[in-house]
Amino acid sequence: MEMDNDTSLWEFSEGSTVEVAKALEGRGSNRGLGSNIIKIGDGEIEIRNEEGGKRNYIDISGRFEIGFPTSIGKLRIAVYNDEKQVQVRVVDKEMWLKLQTKGEEVAKDCLFGE
């Protein structure tokens, strides 16, 4: 991990699984505003800390899967850049439909490229 006043850089080997919220909270990187860049293999994603403690997933190269805890398990979504816009796609559509039926809010403290 490298760090300057506003940005930290975390590098992991290809195929690594990173629990972003736990990693950032464990290092105190969620406090205040600033950015965290996570590199996994050749891919890279920047996570900007926003006001109110929200995480904004921006500046993505490559494709990442992010898991969000829910009442029925971890919901996996794919995040990638498509023509300079962050795209989000639900991997487990059946679980997503169950969560919608229950009215459960997922990833309420996360933004994607806003």
C-alpha cells in the first residue's frame, strides 16, 4: 500500500478477493474525504470517499465483481467502464428479484460514477 495526503493505492495479485468496506475501515481510509485506488492484476478501480460516508466507485479499468451483504446472502454485481461511464450489472438476477420483492435496499451507501 502507498499513500499520500489524499489518495491511497492498494495492489493485489490477479484473482484476489478484497472486501472493500472492511479493508478501508481497517486502515482508517474511510475517514474524511479522499480516494483509494485498488489494483487487482491489470484492473484498477478508484473509490472516492464522499460526504456522509458514502463510497463512490469511479475511474474503472477492467471488470470487477463487488459483493453486497443482504438478508439472504451476498449479492454480486459486475462493475465496469463502458465508453467513460460506470456500468453496473447484477450477476445473480434471481437473488436480485427476491430482494426487490422484499423491498430490501442494497448498497445504499455506495455510488457508481456520480
